[in-house]
Amino acid sequence: MTDQILTIKELAAYLKLAEKTAYKLAAEGKLPGFKVGGSWRFKQEDIDHWIEERKSVEKRTR
């Protein structure tokens, strides 16, 4: 199994966000990511799980 690792630019494209917004969310701890040498990295599996959690929270608040 190979884990897909995304850069901030790739993450922004994946989530259809501006890079600045993706960086802000990561810096605030709102996206599951980690830094390597000062640059943000994200496991696609973690991002997909984060998306599913957000969908579940949205359904419960309706």
C-alpha cells in the first residue's frame, strides 16, 4: 500500500481551495497535516477521512 502525500498546492487543488486558504486551515490545525522541513504535507487518506467526518457533522447539525 502506498500512501499518497500531497503538497499544499496539490491539497488546495484536491479540495478546490485557494492555496492561501489551505495554508491557513493547516496552520490553524483544522486540516490533518504535518510539516517536513518547514513545508506542509498531507496524507490523502487522512484528508479523505477528514472530508467524511465533515459530512457526518453536517448531517447531524441539520
